[in-house]
Amino acid sequence: MNAVISKESVAAAVEAAIRHCATHLRPDVREALQRGANEAAPGSRAQRVLQTLCENAAVAQSDGVPLCQDTGTVWVCLEVGRQLSVPGDVFDLVDKAVARAYSEGRLRMSVLKDALFDRTNTCDNTPAFCEVKFVPGNNAVLHVLLKGGGSDNASRVVMLPPGAGMEGVRDVVLSCVREKAANACPPLVVGVGVGATFDKVAGLAKHALLREAGSPAASPEAAAFEKQLLSEINTLGIGPAALGGAPTAVAVHLETAPCHIAALPVAVNMGCSAMRSASIRLVEGGKPLPLQMPGQEGVHGDAATANAARCANGDMASIDSRRNGASQGADSASNAEDAGTAARHLTLPLSKEDLAGLSAGDEVLLSGPVYTMRDAGHGRALAYLEENGQLPFSLEGQTLFYAGPTPAAAGRPLGSVGPTTASRMDFATPALMGAGIVASIGKGKRAPEVAEACKATGGVYFCTIGGAAALLAKHVKESQLIGWEDLGTEALRHLELEDFPVFVATDATGRDLYREVEAG
């Protein structure tokens, strides 16, 4: 007799998957990052970023803290054989499981009550976004994906005319990667969906991210197109953390479906370097299976454990190695690569002399106070400035860190902390810099107005590596809530940094590292 999928078994699997995925990089992705580090030019910026991401995976797993501070929304797909029975309440306990996993796991709450009319935090990261997919047979697999905002925001849906064909699909994918990859924390897994309808094509792209990185599509035509797209993406030179070199993506996965004669729907959904998903077999051959995380049954497990051990034992170069001033070579894959000068140590708050002495591409280790501020905080700061003619909380002369950390864990003031997409703060940055903010820390490209503000005020924009939040948190020695507590993870906090690693993305002359990487 075939099994009935119970709401209890689904909830238990979701809760276990969240706790596991938040702190364990998907083994196939970790192996791809390791291969990239081994193949990169020795000492290049690309190699050091890849090594840092591998080390971050080891730190997150060993310390039990999130890989990335953005522990995402929870997407659940129950893929179930048509011979099995699925009750209508199969997802009824999922939100309770999500709330428990996020609270007990010290994960960040990032879900708002309503996208338009009530942007207050639900404070338990619910609701989860759930769907059922029926397939032939009598097996059941539960897919759980923790999807960060930076990579999901880099997605795209385009309704092409049928005549656009494969070349049109190619253009959509390459354009999306070219414009959005810097915000999505490369190296990427790029999910591409083609077909179905407007509302379904995005699901094809998201489902494509669940495949093992680099595994070919079922049809020879799709597999060949994936290979072509991956090659072309990696010739763009965007590179790890969008700082140049290769790879920009470790895999492209394509899923296709039927569609209307008048349509060619295309969707792109990017998976970041901190890919967090698990596919858990609940039923095999009509019989329930004990709950088990991927890797525990031996698939990828030995290689993943070995990689983590190598990272933890220091066989891989650490982001901290720049403290010793070791020189690095240039990466021939990108004209924008650094020449290998040692990182500079600077003490915050930064003086005008400090700022004037920095050039785009410089590596810097920052020590001293910064203040976390994200989207909602920028809106409040801008309103306060307009009303009072000055910055709130005496922020003149200070540096803002665009971050929403996870709660304290592993004996640290913060579990994990890393940069969010800086361009979302562009609406307020020129005004805040004009009022006295001297520097900011984030990830990704900025609007030209920000470069102009840096020139006008003598300020700078620093970037740091997205997807390395467990490792970066080791450079935060203190955390203190300053204001706007109602904003949850977006509250204003004072952090005390010690040798926090950054790159100069835009210097006081307006030179832009990301634009130089783009130009090749």
C-alpha cells in the first residue's frame, strides 16, 4: 500500500532542512568553488575571493552560524508521485516549523507582512512559499530553498516574440547577467526557464537551481545550449564577487516547457555563491523513509567534508592572510586585477587624508566604528535630514555599513554579517554624503550620482565579499543597538570592526572599480 504524505513529516523535513541549509553550503556548489580556486591564476583577486568563499563555508559549518546574513525567504516544493495520497492540509504546519527553525537557529527574519501596504517585519520569517508538483510514480521529494533578496532581485521575466528564437533567449540571459550579476554574489548558478506562461516560466527557472551544479539537462539540445551560455557568461569577465576574472558562473541550468504559438516566455533566476537548498526524499517506492539530510547518506558527503577540513586547517589562503602583507600576482583574465600590493590598515572614523590616499581597487583592512543602515533606515535618515538639516544620531564623519546581521551566536556579538546590495541605497546616498557621511560599505555597482557625490565630498564607497558573512563576522568585536529598533534586522547598530577586509570600489576622484572591470 502506498504511503500518505503527512503534514507532520513535511513540517519536520522543512525545519531540519532550514537548519541544515543555513549553515551548510550545498556540496556540489562548494566543490565548484574549490575547482574554480584551483584553476584561477595563483594570487589573483579572483582566486582569493574563491578561497574566501570556501573558507566561509568551513567556518559556517564548524561554528554553526549562517553562511550568509540574508537567510532568505523559505521556498518549499513537494514533488510527489501521482500514486501517493496528499491531504489538503499538507502544508498546515510548515509556518510553525519555519518560525521555530529561524528562532532557535538564530537566523535573520526578513519577511514583511505585505509588500505594498504593511512593510513591517513578521518577526518569524513566515509565511513560507509552498507548492505541490505532481510527477509519475510513487516517490516523494521535498525541496527546500532559502533564497536571499540579492539574488532573487537579480531575476528577470521577458515575454519574447516567437521569432526571437534561441538568439533572443541568449540575449536575455547575457543581458541579465551583465546588468545584475554584481548584486547576486557571483560565482552564480544561473537558472533559465523557457516556455509555459507568464506566471509559470519563473518557476521553471527557480526549479532549475535545484539540479546538481553542472549536471547536464536531459535533452542533448538543452545541454548544448547550457554549455554555450556558461561559456559566454564566463567570457564577460565579471568574476567572483564581480571583481574581475573567472568564473562568473559555475553552472547554467535550463528548463523548457510547452507554450502558446504566439509566445516565447523567458525567465532568469540567479543562485548566489551561497546556494542553500536541500532535496529530501520522504517516500521511496511507496514506503516512507527516515528523515535524512543530503550528504549524510554519502552523496557528495566525503568530498564536502574533506573540503571543509582543508579550509579549516588552513590549506587554503585566508582573507586574513593580507594582514601579513603577502604580495599577490596579477590575474591575466582581467585588466582590472590588482598588482598585488599589501592591504592597508586604516582606523575609523576616516580622515580626509585617509580618503584622499585611496584608489579604486585598493585592499583595506578597517578597524573602528561603523553604523549599519539599510533601505528603511536610509528613508528615515533622509527624512530627518530634510526636516532638521543634519544627520540623526550624530553620524557626521562616520561610515555606513549596508548590512542586516543575524542574531548573536557562537560566542560572537553577531552570528553572521555581510554586505547587502548598495544600489538600493543610491536614492539617499548623495544627500547623506553631502551632510557628512564619509564612506559606505556594501556590494555591487552604484549609480553615477554616487561617484559624483564621492568626487564632490572626498568620500569613498567600499565593497566587501557577499556570501562570506560567517567569516566577516569574526572581524566584528562589538555590536550595540543605537536606534530604530522597530526595524528589526534593519535597525541602526554601532559595530566595532577589527581588520575588516574591503576593497575600494569608488574612490574620492570618482574612479569606479566595477566599471573598470566591466570595461575589461
